[in-house]
Amino acid sequence: MIKIDFTYAVAAFLILDVLLVMGLWVAYNYNDRDSKNTNDAEHIQQCPYCCYVFLDYQKSALQTCPQCKSLIDRVNVKGNNV
């Protein structure tokens, strides 16, 4: 029979748990990186009335500011209506 000290058993258990969590974290982030090909910078909008910056994924011509509830025309970076 193999005799093992209690402190060595606890240390081995903790090391294996940490390695398992790190392995799962790396695998999750590696797979998640490929699925996120969207660029959030394209969806950033700023309300011209209250200067609130928010993300807007809607395709409509008029938007509503989440903070002041005012209607906003969709305008891209160059100032042309989209």
C-alpha cells in the first residue's frame, strides 16, 4: 500500500483542480474567439441630446436613446444617412 501524507494529498487535489479549471477556461476562450467575428465598433451610437453612448444593433432608420428616450436618426461616421 502506498502511504501518502495528508498535506501532499490536499496539495495534489488542489493542483489537479486548478489545472482542470485552467484547461476548461482555455478551451472555452479558444472556441469562443472564433464565434465572435462581429465588430461592436460598427454599432456604437451617441445621442446628440444627452451625449449618452450605447450599442445599437437594430436596422431601423430611427432609434430611441435608452437614457433620455429621444428619437435619433441613424447617421454613420461620415455623416451620411444609412
